[in-house]
Amino acid sequence: MRINEVDSGSSDDSSAKVAALAEFLTGRAKDTNSKKQIDVDTFITLANQQGANVTRESLIKIGEDSDLFNIENDKMVFRGGETTQPGMSVDQAQSTVDKMAKRAMKAHG
């Protein structure tokens, strides 16, 4: 199941932002040979800063209903990201996250 097929109570835009952020973080972890995990609260903060309406409960539901990640001991463990968004490369995910960050900076600036 893809992230954009999950009904987590958030808009498709928020799901796309969560998918883009997860894909970006998965790719960065792979590129830097790091663990494919992040603290759940940190991910929620990052996603909300990008304009996604994400709560712990909605993130847990997304994790349970998709192949994107598992939540283990307050850590989001990414499964690899191959099925998050069709055709979205790490570069595309990074570009999407960069654009969202710029919009967030303008909104808060």
C-alpha cells in the first residue's frame, strides 16, 4: 500500500508531504550509511514544519497501514522507501522538502 492510499484523516497534500519527507530521510540514511530511523517526535516536528498535519496517532496509523515504516520504541524505522511514491527519487524528494522549507520560512519570516 502506498502512503497516498492511506486514509489517516489528513489531506492528500499532507500525505504527500509525509511521503516526500520519509523518502528524503530514507535516501539520506542510505547515502550516508546511517541507520534508517528517526525519533517519532522529531519526524512529527519536521513534517509539521513542512505544513503537513501529522499527529502521533495518524503517523502510527500510516505505519500500520503502509509499507513505508515501522514504529518501534518511539523510533520510526524506514523499510526502504521503494513503495512510498511511484517514480519519486531521492533527488525529487529532496527538492520537494526544500520547496516546503522555503515556503515555511516565508510564512514564519
